[in-house]
Amino acid sequence: MVLPLWTASDARQLLDELRQRVPAFPDGFYASVHVADASLRAAVNARLMAVFQPRLASVCRSARLLGGAFINKAPGPRGVLPPHQDWNIVEEGPHRSFNVWAPLIDTDADNGAIQLIPGSHHWQATVRGPNIPCGYRLVQEQLRKAMRLLPIRAGEVLIYDHRVLHCSDANDTPHHRPAVVMGLVPEEADLKHYFGMAGRVHRYRSSVDFLLGGQTHLRPDSLMLEDQFDYDPAPVDPQQLAQFLAGSVLAETSNSA
């Protein structure tokens, strides 16, 4: 869902503040959570929490905002993000988790607005994390064609389930496309981290500090291992994808009737 939780003026002010801390962006895709400077990660996170926690409290009751990052899609092809689902950060089934995504400028097809497939979070249960094969790896082109462009203006906030398939194309303008992103989970949900290793999935008890520490792609030796299990589902093929897409269209039509 897209909510008008702040204003374009608020977004411009936050962008000015964050650009003082990050005066230059690299080519491609940038995320402050992945920089080595721990003080920068902490400062950005603290500012985002101060801005968004009170705004989200009015619409996301009994939810916990985990913190966030300053992100940017630079001009050019290196900023392309292929179709994917975000990693599991809770035990899905009992719980859901969400991304809170807010552009700091208006987004559209030219500068790489986010694209998604509504209803794709209902298709099938998946386990997602570092070194875990993507279940949709054989149908990337078909997924891209099925995506729905979602232009979002500065001052609007997109909240979407981490299981939703989404992507974004290249920023074909000469200007950067900055945004901020945060995680949101139910208050009662324990944080998890799933990591593929030696052909098995290892599930760890996670924490906000770990998520914001910039090392989530590495073996998480600092976390407590809770379980490990085999996970090798057959990847989705074009016929299965067509069935998933048809079901999503039917559900959307029924809901709007």
C-alpha cells in the first residue's frame, strides 16, 4: 500500500540532511547499511527512526520499526535490480515482515521507479537469504514482463510484504534517484536470519544490530544457530508462473468487484 505519511517538503529536507553525510554516490546501487563506516550507518538509522517512527505508529499499530538505510540508484545501467524477493527476517507463516520504502524525489519509468507483482507474496512459501538459490531463477524474463510500474512521489511511502516479487529498471535520467528504506515486523516476532551453507539452510536468531551491521551477506558466526534443514525445491518453471499470474489476476478482479 502507498500512504501519504509525510510531504514533499519533508522529503527534500531529509535529502538535504543525508546528502551532507553522503556527499557523493558511487555508480550503480548504493545503500548506507553496507558502508564500512559504523558511525555513518548509526547516524542515518537514528535520523530515519526519528522521522518515520511517529508517522508509522498511527497506521501500523503493534508493529516494530527496525531501522533503515539511505539508498540511491545512480544514472546508468549498473543500478538495475532484477526481479527478486527480499530475505526472510522473521519466521514466515506465524508472522509477516515488510519493507517501508520512501523516495526522496518523484519516481517514474525514466528514473527506475519500483515495479512489483501484486499478490505474488501468496504464491508459495520460500526461504530466502545469502547462498540460498532463488526459486524464480528460471523465469526472470517472464517476471520482468509481468511487473507493474508503481510511480511514487516524494511524500508518499510504500509498505510491501518482503515476499512480494519486485524489481527496478535502470535510471535513464542524468540525476540520482535517492530513497530511504526500513524494515517493519510485528512486535511479538523474533528476528531470524537464513543462510545457505554446505547444501543446507541454517536458521539463526537475529537482531537489529546484525541487520544494520553491514555484514548480513557473510557467514553469521556472531548469531545463535537455532536450526538447520535441507531446502532444495524445484525452481518455478514458465507453466507454473503462468498459473500463479492467472491466480493473481483472478484474485485482484474478485477483490475489485
